[in-house]
Amino acid sequence: MRPPTALVLAMTALGYVLLMATLALGLVRARRERGARQQAEPGGRRGRAALVWRVAETVLGGWAVLVVVLLGYYYGLADLGGNFLVGGLTGSAALLAIALPLFALASWGWERAGGRKRAEDRRRAGARGGRSR
């Protein structure tokens, strides 16, 4: 038996609103932490350790959200449990295995290009005797 279309649409809309609210709260929290981190004493993770931690946090958090969506919608609402769920979980894990190296490569290139520009800006600011951000 399939659930009514109105129920499916309502659940999808509710999930979308909850996801957007969670993302908004995460953005507010990140901005607060960045401001607090600038005022706090130096310390904590830096360099590659910070990058690895941030990537692991992002990947595992995103995969956990995907698993919740899979379980909630496909098992709870659409009643497509069993092999379909196993395929969804292994497929999303395979997607992570493909996307993570590409993400790492893009991040490395972005930081390398930005790092060169920041070094040039610092060198120019030092020649003028001023400070740059």
C-alpha cells in the first residue's frame, strides 16, 4: 500500500524545512565560533590536522544526514526497506569514496592558489610598511 501523495509531499516539505533550519543554525554557530576564535588565544588544531578534522567532520556528518533521510523516507514512509536500503547505504558510501579524493584535490588547489596570493599581499604590505589582513 502506497501512502497518499499529500502525505509524501508534506513529509518532504517538513524534511526540507528542518534541513534548512539546521543549516542556518550551523552557519550562525560557525560565524560565532570564528569571531570567538579570533578573540581567543592562539591554540587548537592548525594546519593539516585542522584540515583533516574538518573534512572528516563534514564527510561523516553529511553521510549521517543521508542515512537518516534514507531510513526515514524509504523505510518509514515509502515502505521500501530491505535490499533497497542496503543498496542506498553502500551506494552513498561508494559516492563518498569517489567524491572525497576529488574534494581533497580541489581543496588543495584552492588553498595553494590562495596561499600564493596571500604571501604576495604580505610581501607588498611589508614593503610599504603597513599591515594587511
